[in-house]
Amino acid sequence: MKGILLVNMGGPQSLSEMRVFLKNMFSDKYILPLPAGLRQFVANMIAKKRHPASWEKYQLIGGTPIIKHTEATGKALAKSSKLPVYTAYSYTPPFIGDVVQQMINDGIERIDVLTMYPQASDTTTTSVFSDVQKAVKNKLGVSYREICDYSNHPTFLEYWKTLIEEHIAKEGVENPLLLFTAHAIPMYGVKRGDKYPDTVRHMAKRLADLMNRPYEVAFQSRVGPVKWVGPDTDDHLEELVTSGEKKVVLIPVSFTTECLETVYDLNIKLVDIYKKDMRIEHISRVEIPVAHPLFIETLKRVVNE
């Protein structure tokens, strides 16, 4: 029997879970490529130091919506695809290994691994597939298929085009600049061959071409002292406004659910601030709906194809 494993990063539900979430995330060798012992030490230090301030941000947005939105996506995909869909998370329960075991216990022999990350990256999809590989190791008769990247699938592009055009019409703004923003990754990953930034830029160009609209691409939510892929969304937006750009719509193209990086990093830190800035006439952000029919259709098609 075939089943779909739908994976996202997860999200903390309390202050104590915030610390565990950070520890698990920075213990991931695909996030922090250090020797195992040193990585665990650094992960513990980061989690201990950051978790109170990080939890305050989650409280400002009313808690993480990732779990609820991913579960809703899984249910909608199961209904549309007529296949059993199991949801799992990399850094909070239910973890990938536990859910894979549950799938096997339920008689699933062929697992399609599908992530909520539309662009492939070592930091996301490769990490997920590595966890699945460990979970199915030595499980006789069980196979899995990696669905790596659907960012340029025609239906996914139509999904984002629909969201953008509907947002612009609703806001009543004429000819805004589209500022596509995606989660940044450290430059050491790019130097090792991670093509994620190029994939983001390619997707942004295709969308802008489809709509015949001006656009820019930036990368957000960098943390720590290491160099990250750029330009940074915060800095680039300020440069655009300073240079005379009057109308900007932010589009979080690497995200498929609302999360801290969209609600806090984009709405609270940028949109809410620039709305009070007299240098700019309009700024807004395209919101990510829960289980939009075109997104569900995208997932169903990439599974079938």
C-alpha cells in the first residue's frame, strides 16, 4: 500500500518546547555542519541563550501556526489524492522516525516523501530525506520516493500568481514592485553546492514574467555572525525606499504556511513599520492561505507525476 509522508519543520507550543526546538534544529548537521560533539555543545548553548527571546516573538504572533496549517494541508491532500497522508516534523513531535514507523505498522510499503519546502535545499529537503532514510533502514519490503522540488511546477506558479493578483486587486494598488523574499541560508552551504538561492531567483523571474510585473529578490531571517546569502530583505527594502520606490508588495515565496518568519519578520518588523513611513505610498504582504485548492492540487500532481 502507498502513503504520503508530509513533512514540515515543526514549531514550539511552550517556552520549554522552544528550547527543545532550537536544540533539535541546531543539532541537525545540515543546519550546523560541525563535528558531532561540537555541534551538540553549540546547539545547547544557542538553545539556552535564545529560547526566552524567541518565545516572546512567538507569543507576539499568537503561537506558531505551522502545526495547525500543516495538519490541515495533510487532511486536504488525503481527501484530494485518495491516499493516506501522515504528517511529521523535523524538530518537534511527532518526529519523522516515529511517523514512518507508524506508517509501516499500518501496512504502508511505499512512502512518497513530500515536504512543505517548495525549493530543495540541504538545510530542508536533504535533512528530511536523511531522516527518512534512517527510519526505513533495514525495513524489509519498505521503499520511499523523494519528491525534492516543486517550486517551478506550473500549478504551483499558478497558485502564487493567483495569490499575488488577488492581493494586488484587493489592496487597490497600481503597478507595485514585487519583492520576492525567501528564507536565507548561510553562504557556506552555497559554496558547498546548495542551489537553493538560484532556484528561488528562477521561480521569482518566472512568476514576474507570467504577470509582466517589475520585481526584486531578497533573502530574510538571517541570524548569527556567519555570512548569509543576500541581499537581506530588511536592508534591500530600505535601499528600495531610499531610492524612491513608492509601492512594494512582499511575497514570501519559500513559505507554504504562515509562521514566525512571515508574521513577525515581515508583518511586524517591516510592513507595520513602513506603513508609517512617509517616503512610501504603499506596502503590504501577500498572506499564505491554509490548504488553498491550487496548493493542494500542486501536491497531488507532484505525487502522481
